[in-house]
Amino acid sequence: MPRSKVTIRDVASYAGVSRQTVSRVINASEKVTSETRARVLAAIEQLGYQPNAVARSMARGRTGMLACIAPNVTDYTFATIIEGAQAVARSQGYFLLSTTAPDGETFDYLMDQLVKSGRVDGLIVIQPYIEDPSHGVPAGCPTIFAGGGAHANQQVGGSVVLDDMAAGYTATKHLIQLGHQSIGMITGPLGEVCVQNRMTGFENALEDSGLESNPELIVEGDWTASSGYHIFRELWLNRENRPTALFVQNDSMAVGVLHAAEELALHIPEQLSIIGIDDIPLAPYFHPPLTTLRQDFAEIGRSAARMLISAIEQKQTLQRHEQIEAALIQRQSTGRYHKKVALNQAF
Amino acid sequence: MPRSKVTIRDVASYAGVSRQTVSRVINASEKVTSETRARVLAAIEQLGYQPNAVARSMARGRTGMLACIAPNVTDYTFATIIEGAQAVARSQGYFLLSTTAPDGETFDYLMDQLVKSGRVDGLIVIQPYIEDPSHGVPAGCPTIFAGGGAHANQQVGGSVVLDDMAAGYTATKHLIQLGHQSIGMITGPLGEVCVQNRMTGFENALEDSGLESNPELIVEGDWTASSGYHIFRELWLNRENRPTALFVQNDSMAVGVLHAAEELALHIPEQLSIIGIDDIPLAPYFHPPLTTLRQDFAEIGRSAARMLISAIEQKQTLQRHEQIEAALIQRQSTGRYHKKVALNQAF
DNA sequence: TGATACGATGTGACCGGTCACATCACTCGT
DNA sequence: ACGAGTGATGTGACCGGTCACATCGTATCA
């Protein structure tokens, strides 16, 4: 923008008051006569004055800007968290600068550029990896860790995460209750916290039902449909014992599995039950519609933003750790275990 | 952040030089002895100095911040544009503040808060609706319109858009070349520019092949899978003349159609060919894998950012209008028209 | 009625950089 | 040997707000 903007001093002289009075008016301060206020407002209107946010940040030492750092912004789950956070931020007069940090180097760069150089007042970090999430976050910067998994021992800031252990448990329990005993799992990258937690939930559910988990039926994917597709083909064609049900740690990989199953002429759910996690918008339209666990990502974002803003404004270091529960959405990709079919398919 | 940061003056006195010299060093200016430069750099290192971005913006009158405004950020297409733009922005030392403007009111608010108040240096606007996209954008603000469709008569800024007319033409032509003569279309919301252009491409392709377009086979959807699903059921069950091929204006709606077709026990593509647009990541995993047109959204974002930055830095009002072509991706949802099957299905 | 208090308003300094210009030392040309 | 020219460095003002405090007028109370 060209630097031709009208300043607070212009408004002041136009209204015949001091800049401080104008400042009071635009900040909705009390101590102004309603008469002068009216005069100032008229001047503002007349001149089309808009306070300069940069100058204000400078003087106040706060920018009203938050940053949300995620591995990427195209992933539906991250994008939804961001959108939720943004809604809350805006309603409280903040702006949310969302940005991607695909690697640690970028993350450090962003810390310098966003936090150390004073561009933002606080941080929402979506960092799914197991390594200490607060690594690299400058001390003293209000920070909330979101969605990445429960980092139990973190020192700084609060967190809002999914209860992945419960999610894994619920998903697995659902399959068990349908009568399945040979249950496989396709996980996300093992380096991510949520993956570990979902695995733990899986193991716990099996154990609670007196079932053994078969390591051969647990395979690591990378969240993509493509990985689900290839892993399932391999799993189905080359393993001795085939599972009768599969817990797939996200919906994208689950579609991949569905597609591979289709190619292998498998009947879902008669021959194989599949449950995913996320409930992405297209999940009801898969073939067959996918049973999955719905995660309220928007709520994670909202909650994180709320926590962050209250930490900033009350200047108290929040240590709250919130967990969001997932809800089972039953569709047609899971069904009762049928012994006959299962026996047939084994050959 | 607490206001305990070390300032340029601290560095200056520590290094025994003036603040201006420090300024020269951090701005990679020439006129500094390599000896003093070394001393200053040492001081910076010692004190952990990081220039304050806000103060710098204030003094320079530029913030190094761009904004990208889209109806939402969860839509895969928008998110990808944003990610592309962000990559370029960052590589050029800018930050991209992406934000949602679901309605006009919010848009105006954002213009005030982002542009008029000097938070950003330029704007990327994703505004798919037919109404004048530059409406509400403050004059003098470098602006690029992205992805929304070719707004031919816009006055301000440049644009990077998809060649939707060509996309519609290509998609339709593909169906025609497979022998289809009765081709239906499910459009996006008629208020969006790209929808109109895709329709025009559709009509043109039919006309060029001497085919008539049947208004009864053209229905408006809302981009969601759900709308595709319901529209197709209605279309298939209640119309006199059923199409043998369907051009669906995005992939999400196309999945909805696929799902409805499955329910109606239709064989795709034997009884009905379906082509989408977008090539979302899950498109190859639909049932059957979806023939579609791939749009390079990331490139749109990148190109928009490049144009915007060059407009800002050279202070020339760019009027360039770029169009990105879509590429046909053939998968299994389209196939040759078979007369017999088509005749059968009519009853 | 005068000291007090309080509400409305104004003033100077300041936030942390950068800009334009001044200053200074030193080399070069004649 | 002296003025001009050049490169390195320093100084004051400024960007546009806000903060802390000063000032002023008037209502309140003893």
C-alpha cells in the first residue's frame, strides 16, 4: 500500500482534539465525552481513517497475530483444525497465520521469523512426530500443541489432542464385538505419536478380550491411499494367516484397502471388515461406505485457539491438556464374522 | 513474547558501532569493512539478536506479508493453491496469511483489517463467484485473482485461472469421442464463474460435433458428494431420456454419482460413462477409478504469488492474465458407448 | 468558600528499526 | 602540498501509534 494513509494526527487536527483523544475513541475507552466522541467519529468517517496495525503493534508490543504451524495445509485434518482455530481467533480479534513446516529446518526458520522477530503473539503447533514437540519453540512464547498426540511430559504450554488410545480401543473393540478374532492393522508412520497411541489402544482391546495380537498382521503405512492399497495386496496375497478384519488408522489408507479388495474380488464386509479413522467427507461414498471413527478436528482447532488466547491475555502459562473423543460411525464396511466365508477364503 | 528482546542499539553498543552500521550488516549492505562486519556479526551472535519485524515494517512501510483470501481452506483445491503460493512467498522472504471469507461482509472486514490497516503488502483473492471480484478490494493494493475463473473485464491486478472453458470442452469431447451422444452434466453452483465456463465448453463441444444439448440433462449441484448422489438418483429414476455419459464438474460430486450408480446396480462404464474434474488424490481409488481432468492447483498458487511479488517489488500494476490448462486423466469410469446396453437400460 | 477529587483532555517520550544526510579519514590528481 | 572525490561510519528525524503523566475545569465535601 502506498504510504498516503491518513494518520491519527490527521484525524486529531480535523476533529480539533489531541491524538490521544482519538486513540481513546478508537480503543473504546471510557473517558471521553459523548460529544467529543461523536466529533472524532465523524472525523474518522470523513477522512476514512483506519488505524495502522503495524504502528499499533509496535507501540503495544503485541501484534494480535497467532501462528499455526503444521506439516502441510492440504491434509484435510490439518486444514480443518486450522479453520476451526481461525474462526475463534477472528472472533476474538486475532489473525491466524497458518504455515507449513515440512521439516525441522523450516520449523526453526519459522521460529526465528515468526516468534523471535515478534511477528506473532502465540503459537499453535501441530507436530505429530514423537520427538519433543517443544523442541525449537522459544521459551516464553505462549504455545499450544494441537492434534499431534498426547505428549505427556511436555513442559511448556497446553495441548489439545485426540484421545488416540481410546480411538484405537473403540475401533478394535467394535471389530471384536462383531465376532472377529483375527484382526490386522495398518498403521500410520511409526514415528508419529498418534500412531503409537492407536496401536496401544488396539493392543489393549485385544488383550481385554483375551485375544493375541499377531505382529505379522500389523503393517506400517504412510497415511496415503496408495500405501493402503499396496500394503493390503501384499498382506492378502503373501501372508499365511489372513485377518478377517482390519483396523486402518486413517480413512485415506482405508480407501486404498477397499480398492485393492475390490480388485481381488473380495466381498466387503462379508469376507473382510474394515474400519478407518477420521470420517473424511467422502467416507460415506466409498464402496462400500466406510465404518470409521469421527474426529472433531474443528473443535480441536477452536479449543486450541481459545486456550492460546487466554494464555496470551492472562499471561499465565497454561498447562491444560485437553483430549477430544472420537465417535464410532457405523457404515457398511464392517460386519459380523461369518465362519464359513472365512474358512473358504483361507484357501 | 515478553519485551525483553535485545535491540539493534544493544548490538551496536556491544560491538562499539552505531545502530546504522548494524542495520547495514543485517541488511547485507555493501558499505561496511569486513572487519566491522565481523565484529557486528559476533555481537549479534553473542546477544542472540533477531531484528524486530514489526519495527522494520514500520520504518520501511512494508510488511513482507501477503494475504490469500478464499471461501474456505479445507477444500482441497483452495488448500493446494494456498500451499503453492506459500512456497513461493516463503522462498522470496514473504509470509502468506491465508484466511477465509465465507461471505461479503467478512471479506470487507478483512479488507479493512488486512489491507487498509497496513498488515499486508498484497493480496491473492480466490473468489469464484460471478460478481465483480475486485469489488471491495481497496484501490492501490496489489492484487492477483486466482483460480476463480477468468474475469475478463477486471480493472485491477492480474489473474491466474484455470482454462475452464477448455476443460469443459476437453471433458465433453472425450465422451463424444467414445461414441456418446446423450450426455448429461452436473454443474457446480451456477453463480460461479468456472461453472459457467465449463458449461460453455460443454455446449461448444456438443455443437462442434453436431449434437444437441438437452437442458433436461443439465442439473446444478453444490460441489458436494452428497449433491452428486441425490441429483443422479433423481436424474436416473425420473427422467424420460437417460444419458449414456455424464460430465460432472468436480470429483466430489462424481463420487456421489458413482455411489448412487452402485446402489442402482448400474455398471460403470458399460452403462454409463462418468468424467469428473480436479483429480483429487482419492480419485484413482474410487469404484471404479475416476476419469477426470487434472488441474494443477499448486501451480496456480505459485504463479499467483510470483506475479504478486513482482507487482509489489517493481511497483508496477500487473495486468497479466494467465490460464492454466487441465490434463485429461483416463481411468475406468468412462468407456465406449455400447448401443445394446444403452437400449436395454432405457427400460 | 476553599481544599480535594475526579473526569476529560493534552504532552513528551517511546516502541525498534530505517532514511537522508552529515561527518570523517584517506587516496588521488595536478 | 592541497582541494576534490570516495568509502566507512555516525546522527537526528521519522514511521504511527500508545503509555505515563501533566494539566485543566468542575463537582463534592467539610
